[in-house]
Amino acid sequence: MTKQEAIEVMKAGVKVTHRYFDPQEWITMQGNFTIITEEGYTCSTVEFWVLRKSVEWETDWSIWSSQ
């Protein structure tokens, strides 16, 4: 899925992953402005996306599964 599609499902509380993430890594969102990681860390969406601006982050998102 695209970055924008991933953002929309994360806003609904769904965990997503990216092809650059390790298999156990995921993120989701709390509200519109906070990213939550699998470790329970939080950061602002601005802080998270500022490091992920390149074209590689625009696609290759998927819903995370623990399997």
C-alpha cells in the first residue's frame, strides 16, 4: 500500500509495516499526530516522516501480521 493508505489505516489503529522494517517491527497512530512503535515508543508524525522523505517510503507498506 502507499504511504497515504498506510497513514489512513494507522489512524484507525491498524498496525503497519514496511519492507525496510524487520519482521517484528510495526507502527500505528494514536490520533492524527502521534506514531507508536512496537516497543511502545511514541513520536510526532513530523519527527517520524522527516527521516523518511525519500521515494522509497512512498510505497511498500502493508498491514502487519504476527504470523
